[in-house]
Amino acid sequence: MKERMAPDLSKLDLLVIQIDGIHLAADLVLLAAVGVDVMGNKYPLGVIEGASKNAAVVQALLGNLIERGLDPNRETSADLAIRLIADNYATHKHAKVKAWLAKHPRFHMYFTPSRRPGGTWSSASSAI
């Protein structure tokens, strides 16, 4: 996993960052971040052990991305917003997350639908 957490990200012109948990075993969950640039190319940005429900794990992953050059204030070549897509856990709606988003207006948070009747990814993606 160390090689996925090392490359320089400063040259990427990302529009979307998706963060999601991957359950590999009953006791092993990896949190992965994938970026999509203005041309639609996808880039694996990072992987860390831990669940997406754990705010400290999510903050560690985002901190690593920023340390490696992902500038939350950088303008894209198209001067477009970055769309963050996350699962619908309460940790992603925490006051600290909302405060960070308020300081970085270029970022827009979108949530995947919950697993309830009527909640579908297609309805959520149409809002983006």
C-alpha cells in the first residue's frame, strides 16, 4: 500500500474524488480514493486500512492526499468545482466537514444513496 500513498498529485487536474470502503475480509476494510480528471481519466490516489465510517481514517487519507500535492485551493484548467462523492454516513456530514467545505467553496459534497427503497445511484448521479 505504501506505493499507492507516495506519488506526487500536484500535476493532476481533478474534478471528482471518490472515497469508498472496500471490505476484503470480516476484519479487513481498505479505504480507497480515486480521482477523475477533466478528460475523464481515472487515477488511484490512495489506499489506507480502515473504514469510511471512521473520521480519523478519512482525515488521514485526505491529509495524505494534500501532503502529496492535492491542493484544495488550486484552480483547475477549466476553473471547475471538484465533486467529492462519499457514502451516506453521518461522519461525512459532521460539523468539521461542513466547516472545511465552507472554507473551500470549490469542493461540493455528494452522497451515494442509502440502502433504502427508492435510493438509487442513478438518481444521485443525475444531480451531479
